[in-house]
Amino acid sequence: MRLPPGVTSADFSKAIKEFEAVIGKEWVFTSDEDVDLYRDSYSPLWHEEDEPIPSAAVAPDGIEQIQAILKIANAYKIPLWTISTGRNLGYGGSAPLLGGSVVLDLKRMNRVLEVNDKNHYALVEPGVSYFDLYRYIHERGLKVWLDPPDPGWGSPVGNCLERGGGYTPMRDHYDAVCGMEVVLANGEVVRTGMGALPGSKTWQQYKYGFGPYVTGMFSQSNFGIVTKMGIWLMPEPEAYLSGTVTVSKHDDLFPLVEIFANLVNSGTLQATTLLTSPLWFSPPNEELDALRYSGSVPGLEDYARRKNIPYWSVPLPFYGPAKVIAAQWEYAKEKFSSIPGVKFEDGPSYRFPLSADQLAKMTDTVPFGIPSLQIFSIMGPHGQGHLGFSPIIPMTGEAVLESQKVFTQVYRDLGSPGGSATTFPIFSFFARAFVNIYLFPIEHDVEKNRKTREIYRRLIKESAARGWGEYRTHTTFMGDISDTYSFNNHALRHFHETIKDAVDPNGILSPGKCGIWPKRMRKATA
Ligand code: ADP
């Protein structure tokens, strides 16, 4: 049996027996066959010595059982790695960061506690998946939408805690969180925001409560175990429409992004979109490949003109009252019309609820609040998995161009395939800044994964040197990315460590998560 680091075999056996006594033998998993299910099949360390494999997993049902597990883990100093449904593939899945940790799997706590379609919120437990919540809403005919990520098999709790993104105006998933219940390492149960007021009537309607706002401390952290979460939902919109804006010149990117940012920041445009160059996504041919490789702007502009391909394009999705969104699209067109030669194309428009026929014809239901696993079939040739590299960059044309240049160059230097045609799609998952997501393929091939890690680490450095930081990452790189958030001699990390030592003195909760190590495992840092 694998052991948690620093725990003797005798102690671990005793701890396992104690876990079994408090939650039942059938909810303590120790056989290789069971534990293997918690490995990350998208791990960039797949089948290497350093792959972090858990020692066991426990699946409690309820706060009392969590408290009992914490007591045992504190006594034997056993690291626990908390997951909700453990489906965030590309970021670690259900595997811990520290090999030998015991996975604390909250899948059994899967109750939808409330959905309110008058004030538009839900209160859920960690094991509730997007599919579960959708089904609950749908079966009751409630007039609210959730905002699933792709794919929808994970949980709102896990995804919001990781600050994931979706597509509707509720796309910033952490931003939709309103009130949490958290079990601390010492077993104490805390409710944040208005939840601290006994009998509160607005736990899911007002985020801040009174005093310091601590809810955010439990996202991307290892300070507690979240057992309930409030999430704001979107009232079912009346309608949807979309249109695409295209421009023909390379330098049109600058006014395109400036106008786009104004529309986003003024609230005219609130949903996620993808800024791309259709030139990069056009089917390759020898001439285009050579032009893309050389990066010749006049050459590419000339090619685009001859083939009638736009240089840049951005689709604009609008959700809301039909009259309002029609006016928003009109207004957006008026603003973009200041770019000479700009073109507009009307896209699909819908009234909600969608008919069965409309639904059947859709390739992707996620932008319409309906969870799906479609992404796995449209993601393309990604071998056995993928790994997202996702820096936050300014919402400016300059930053977009710089990011394309940096990433293409790193790619070429490392002799990666596709170095001539690489483009990095720019998403607007969050207000005010772009996120640039590149999906590296992960394969069950040790040598290829070693190379990918090298590229990835270099990209982290190249990005940080330009003032860009990643918003989220796979467990393998959490330390590297945390290292780049180093202002004033890592003052922020020191602050995190001060909190960690105070709330989890035995260092049992998710050691290493986002670069936060408990004192007993901390390496000396400068
Ligand atoms: P999903 O349910 O979306 O698949 P995961 O369960 O994989 O998400 O959770 C993503 C990450 O968020 C985990 O690796 C863990 O670090 C953190 N996390 C998930 N659930 C909780 C929770 N209930 N309390 C504290 N941290 C959590």
C-alpha cells in the first residue's frame, strides 16, 4: 500500500481503520484498483516516478463525517486532497498534487438544497454536477439558466472554486458565487457573507455580509473544505442573437479590440467570445503555410484579399430581451463602422425556451445553459488528453499581437510540430482582460510529456517577463506559476502561508495547492 509522506505504515493502517469506523468500510478506498480511478489520465507526469498517486480515498456524506475524518487526519498528520467531482481534466482531475495524499471525495454530498427562480440563485453541495443541477431546474420548469463550462460533468462548486469560465453573461464563475459554508481543518463550520447571521434571509442575495470579505479565500486555496455554495443564476433570457464582425487588415486589430473593450466594459456585450484570425484557421496550403511561417503582413493581407478571407474576426453573442439585444447589435455595428472596410454578418438568433427541433440541430448547447460533453468530440486531435496554458493578457491589440509572437516563437524554438501555423485563440471569459488559451496535447508517452513540460515552463517564464500571469493551471505547474506572482519578495505567498499556518497548523488540507505548502513541508524560500 502507498503511504502518505511522513506517515508510518502502522499509523496509516490504524488511520484507515478509524476512517472505516466513522464513514463505513465501503466508503474507504484502498485497493490499487479503486485508487487507480483517482489517477489523472491527463497527467503530464503520466506513468513517471513523480506522478502523484493517492494512497487512498474517502467519501464522506455530511459535515459530521468530514469532521470525524479531519480529527483522524490531524492526529496522524495525513494530507487530504479535497475534490468535489474531480472532473477538472487538464488541471489535475481527481489526483492530488502531493503523491500519497488521501483523496477526500465529496461526490456523495450531492444535494441541490434550493433553486430560486424569483431571485435567481441556487444553493448546492459539492457533489452536485452541472448535469444534476440542470436536471433539477428542468424537471421543475424553473425559469433560470446555469452557465456550464465545457464539459458539464464537473460540479458548480469545483468549477467556481477554480474560477472557471463559461459562455453566457454569467461566464465568470467565481463572480457568481454568493455565500459559502466551509469546514475548517479543525472541524469548525463557518458560513461566509450573510450566512454568518443566524436565520439570514439573504445568504444567496448579498455577497459581502459584514467585515472582511473572506469567501474568495477559499477559491484556488487549501484553507478549508467547502460543503455548500450559493451561486447566482441567470433569469431565462427572452432571446439570443449573434453577429460576426470581420476586418481585412492586420492593423485593424487595434481599433477592433479597443471598440470591443468599450462594449464589454460598458455592459453592452456581456458574453464570452473568441477573437481569431481566420487566416490561421483556413485550410493550409503551400502558399499560405509559407506566408504564415514568414509572418509577412503585406503577404498575408494580400492573400486574405485575393481569397476573400478576413484578417481578424470576432463573433458577438447577445442574451436578453429581443428588443434590447437587437439594439445592442445595432449599436455595436455603429461603433465598429469607424473601421474602414469592416463587415458584419448576422448569425443565429433564438427565442427561449428552445424547441426540441432546435435543440436537436445544435452542435453545442453549452452557450445556451445546457451542460454537454460535446467538447470531447470537437476538441480535435488531442491524443489522450490536454493541458491548458492560459495567461491573462490585457484587452489590447498590442497584447494580442505580442502574445501570438511570444508563443509562436517559443513553439518554434522548441521544434514543436505546427510551429508554422500556430495561433493562440483569445477568449473573453472574464470582463476587462483577455485569456489566451493554448491546449497542449498530453499523451501516454513519457518523452513527449517531458518535452511538453519543458515548453510549458518556458511559456510561464516568457509570459511573466511580459507581465502576464496564468489564471489557473494543472497541479504539476502550480508551484511554477505561484513563483511568478513574486512582487516584493513573494509577499503574497508569505501572506498565504501565514493564513495556512494559522488555519491548518498540521498542514493536512491539500498541501501544495496553488503553491501554498504547510510549514512542515515548506522549502526554504528566498
Ligand atoms: P469538478 O467537480 O468541477 O470536477 P474538482 O472536484 O476537480 O472540480 O475540483 C477542482 C479543484 O478545486 C480540486 O482539485 C480542489 O483543489 C478544489 N476543490 C474542489 N472541491 C472543493 C471543496 N469542496 N472544497 C475545497 N476545495 C475544493
